[in-house]
Amino acid sequence: MKIKGIFSKIFISFIILIILLLTIMPSSSAGFMDDWYRCEPIIDVEWNETDISEPISPYSEPREIPIKIKIKISGPLQHIVSEKYGGNDFFVDLYMEDTPEWCKASLYPPIIIMKVSQNWEIANATIAITLDKDSPAFQREELKIRIVSRRMGYKATVVPEGNATLTIPFKVGYVPYLAINELGGNHKEIEPNEVAYFPLEVINLGNDITDVKIDLITVPDGWNVEVFDFITLDKYHGKSYKKTLNLAVKPPDSFGYHEDREVIEVSITPSSNFDSNLTGESNILTFVVYSRGFSTPGFEGITVIISLFVVLFIYKRKKLNNYKKEESN
């Protein structure tokens, strides 16, 4: 009976000791019960594919993509850890791990604070994407984002560091964008028998090979205007991403005095060499030409002929006079 009573007391004491250990272990020094309290963090990320379905283009506003960060703990005693640490802050860091060199992407906020729970805790974040002007059009790329939850615990690690990676694919859009320099200005004063030349430097600032169509919108009656109607330019900073065109304007040169002032309008429109449906805005250029002076069209040849007849007449007259003098002698 005494031995039975002793074993009963020992068993009760052991149970009490186990209960005490379970109660104080998370705040005590590391021990053999740590594995019972250790909970792994589970991280999940959600985002809507429609937010990135359209291509991202250079020169556009930053494309913003909302994401949801979800985190919870899981382990044998997750309910005890959740109750004991539920009021504590759970810090989660967000990093841009990998982006193309011509892409700038940022995450905000960079740190998310959530509560410890065995159920999903959710927080919102946003990715902002901008592309450099030399981003390769029509190319498919991706962003890599890392989500890191910080470890929890004092002397013992109750929740270790958690890691998750999110990959977001996107496509680069095409930008039909031209810069046009009027190298000689847009105003000329000439005589009716002259030609006004307007040199135009056309520069492709877009991110792919671009076709350029030149259309004459306004040409006054009787005036002659000539210019290349089509050119192709390499992408920005390519081998031939800029070219110079010469717009030639010839006013009427009918006989008489002229004092004409006319306006010539030209349209220059970029489009993708890969997909002609991708067309940019037309650049409308205006040129003013003054034609002043007296015009004698074709009279120069007539003057020469008359001059020859006059010379021949004088020569024959002189020869006839000389012959008459010789006869008289």
C-alpha cells in the first residue's frame, strides 16, 4: 500500500511538472519542448491577372498591380502559440528580387505588420512598374518578388523566418513616337523661278522599328510640292533611327509680277513595322512660302533667238554696205 501511494505521488508530481513546463516553456530558455511550440509560417500571395493583361508601354504612367499578402502559422501547438503571441506584431518584408535592366519596379509599403494567428491574416500591397523608353517592344518579361516574414520568439525561436516568391509576367508595349526638327525653319521667301527647300529631321523615339508615312494635306493650286512619302526608321538609338527629308516647294512662274503667299500642310504619321495597326498620332507641319518678283517663263530662249537674228542682220547689212562701196570704187 505504501509503495502504491509513493508511485501515485510520483505520477501526480510528474504530471504537474509537465504542465508547468508547457506553461512556462515559450518564455523560458530553449529546451527539449521547443519543437512542440515551433510553428512554421505559411505565406500565400494573390493577384489578379487582368491587372497585367495589357502591355506596359514606355512614356506611360506607372502601372500599379494590387497584391494580397496572406500569412498564418501552423504546428502541433499552433492554438497555444496563437493565443500567447496573438497580440504581438508579425513583421513581413517585401523585396523586388529581380527586374529587367530597363524596368523600374517598387513595392509599397515595403514592410507589412500583421498579427500572429493560426488563421489567415491578410494585408494589401501594391507593385508600381515603369519602363525606360528603350524597352524592347513586344518582349515578354517577368518580375520576381520575395516576401520574408521575420522570426518570432525570445531566446527560443517559436516561429522561424518564412519565405515566399511571387513571379509576375508582363509584356512590353510599342510606342509610336517621333521627334521632328525643322532644320531650316518653316518660312521661306523666294522668286517665282526658284524652289524653296525645307529640310526635316525625323527621329524615332519609339522602342521598335517604325514606318513613317508622309502625306501632303494642303497644296495650293498651281504650286508643286515634292517629298518622300514613306521611310522606315530603326528603333531609338539604332543604326538609322533618324533621317533627313527635303520638302521642295515650287511656286507658279507664269509671266508677270508675283506676290503670292501660300501655306503648305504636311502630315507625318508613325506606325509599327511589325504591326501596321499600331499607329501613333499624326504630326501636322505648316510651311509658309512667299513668292515675289517678275517672272518671264520661257522668254530667255526667245531672247537668245532674237539676239542671233539681230547679230545676223547687222552682219549681213555691214557686208552688203562693204560690197556696194567696192562697186562704187
